[in-house]
Amino acid sequence: MRKGKELLKYELSLNVLLKLMFGSSSEANEKMFNNGYIDESLTYDYTNEKIWFL
């Protein structure tokens, strides 16, 4: 499991990647907006959790 600086680096890197892929200036966002699939209210979030199974 990631901890400390490793976790921070991972989460920051993932946030940059998500903004590049789905941010308001991304090609994907523009295509989805132009096709009417999304509007300007689109938001996204990421949660990193450890899942415990019995």
C-alpha cells in the first residue's frame, strides 16, 4: 500500500492525468460536449481506498 510521499506523488500524477483526459480543455470533453453527452456542469472525482474482503 502506498504511504507518505509515494501516495502523494501517485495521487498528484493521477489528478494531472485525469485533467489531461477529461478537463474542460481536453479533446474528449470537447467531443462529448459538442455531441450533447455532457454540459458545463460535468465534474469528476477520484477516491483511493483499500478494499477489505472477508
